Amino acid sequence: MGDSLMAKVKIQGHASGSGVLTITAPNTSTDRTLTLPDSTGTILDNTSTLDATKLSGNLPAISAASLTNVPKDTTVGGRKNMVINGAMQVAQRGTSATGINTDSSATETYRTVDRFIFGGNDAGVWTMTQDSDSPVGFGSSMKLDCTTAKSSLDAGSYLYILHRIEAQDLQQLGYGTSSPQAVTLSFWVKSPKTGTHYTELYHGDSSGSTKRKNSYAYTVSTANTWEKKSMTFAGDTGLNAIVNDTGYGLTLTWYLATGSNMTSGTNTNDNWQNTEANRTPGQVNVADSTSNNFYLTGIQFELGSTATDFEHRSYGEEFALCSRYYQQPIIDGFCAPGWRAGTNWIYFFIPYVVPMRTQPSVTETGTFSCHGEGQDGTFTAISPNKHSQVGLLAIATSTTFNLGGGYAAIVEVTSSTPQIYLDSEL
């Protein structure tokens, strides 16, 4: 038989090598055939791929105990994102708030997008809006527009965004135990300033020396460009337990500007401490020009040390979660049965959209009408009386009534905008 019909196997080591490559046949009485590809190349190594069509048979069982570097899945039996409204979808109070003057006095409150506080001290005047400028995959963001600059910050200046998380929703963190869990924060940011920015965890469910903070610096590489950031905060055995109640357990903070009271020390990322000067060394000043706009969206706070893809929730889900803390349940044409308990005050019931965190404060605008047996009146003052899971028993008072006790009445809203605001924010 000529050489042209003969198969050849050639095994050649490295020119400088001296090892021996041994191919051992299996101990079998049945003929086996190994067919090599009709091409030049590596059959398989730790960097090449193997065509799936060349595979047959069953894969061996894989033990979960042998897997490493797999992100902890916290979605089983619940949501993985502990932040509510992280995609800035819901804005019950309105889409814009202007003239936020931190120069006149320290101010912080909920203004536009639900569950996010904006405020500061001696850090300019701002407009806060729910904006459509957002990274791919998101429809909304929070926009902060500087309208009066603060180019030279005072020692006590600060400007920040806050998000408070209810304590009973943080029990999985295991703070106050011997094995507190790491948590990872991720978000999308668009800043007018390159350089060092800070986020911070603040352990609010504690007091005195145990009221600790964990500041983490992140770098904006390109101004006015959406960038995704993430950081992991280790658990701290020195922290007090987060009480299993309806108060706030942790606050997430994004700083836009800070004065020397917070910048004069030294920061080490992921370090639980309570020294004020160590919180934000090197923080850029986003308040230094009226050209500055700062955007934030896509916020996720999850158990574990890996930032996973953002957990998108429907608008309806997000709205219901936000409504635990703030509601506008009254619309034009609202009528509620009531009863007169005195000559100038009436009980009536306000139903909740969802159960609220605690008995809410009540703010009202406009004028309400009351209709009774042969008596009509108006009132502008409403106060909470009793709270349940389904609604609030409120008291309406007015000196324009002159009604006897013990009679039924009807409370009516005749304005075209919501008139009663229920607030049980953290």
C-alpha cells in the first residue's frame, strides 16, 4: 500500500522540551474509533471552543457546592432590589420643583420623584425634575439643574440626594450579628464634573457612636455622559442590629457638593466609621456653575457582592410601593359619608390606595363642601383621627358650620385637582 493511502500520527514536543507525551489506549475488547478533523488546528484547549454538533451523550451532574464566583440570587421569594422607584418612574407630587434655595436655610424634603429627598445647606439654588434624559433601557431620570451657583463652598455646605429604606425590609442584612451580609449598590449617573464623587450608607437605626457611615468614592470619567457605577459595602459586626419595625434602617446618599467639615479628613472606601471629616474628601463641587445639570437613575441595592442587571418593575408595581409612603387619594367628585359630632366638626373616612406605613399626616388645599339635613357648609381644615390598614378616619372642622350633633353628613370635593395629601414618608 502506498504512502498516499496511509494515515499518519505525528507528535512533536517543543524544540527545547524533553518531556514525553503518552497516549494510553482504554482497557476494552471492543474496537474504538477516534476521528480527527480534516483541518489544521487545536482540537480543544482551555481557550478554544467545541462545536456543539460534535458532542453526544449525557453531561455529568454538576454539584452546586463546587461552583464558585456565582452571584447570590436574592430574587427567589421576593424582589432583589431594596430601592423603591430606582428607575424614577413615579412622581406623584409633580414632575418639577423650582426655586429650591439651600442658601437661605438648610432644606431637605421629598419634591418630585417619589422616595427620593433632595436638599442641602449653603449650596446654591436648584430646580429638580423628572426628566426623560436616561441611559438605554430606562425611560426616566432625576435631573438637578443649578440655577444659582455656589462656586466657593462654606465649611458647612452640603448638597445631596437621599433614599431611606424601611427597617423591616432590611432584616436579611444581618446587622448586629456575627455574620452581617455584604450589599452592592449600582446606578447610572450623568454628572457635569469629572473626578471624585461619593455615595454613602448611613446606619440610621442606631444612636451615638454606633450611628456609623460608610462612604465610597466613585470616579466620573467623562462629563455629561451616562456612566454606570457600582460598589460593594461589607457588613460590619460593630453595627447595631436594624430594628424590625417601620422606621428607617439605612439611608443611601449621593453627594453633589460638600464643604471642609466633610472633606478635611481621609477616606478609605468601605469603612464603617463616624468621623465627619472622613466622609467625602475630594468631592467635586457640582454647585459651582449655573450650567451644571446632574442626573441619576437605574438605582439598585441588593444583597451580595456582585452588581446584577437592574430589576425592572412595572409602573403599577412601583406606584403601589411608593403609595405606602405617600398618596393623593382624592379626586374631583369624591364624596364620603360622614357624621356630625359637634356644631363645627365632622368625621369622615378616607380610603387608602394601599396600606400606609404609619398614620399619615394630612395636608389639604382648596375648599370642601359638607351637606347635611337642611344644612350646608364649607371647611378647609382636616386632621387625622384614627388609622387602619384600609383607611384614615379624619376630622373636618370649620366655623362656617352651625350643625347639631348626631346627624349624617356628606363630604364632597368639587375641585379638579387632588385636594388631600397623605404623607407617611420616612
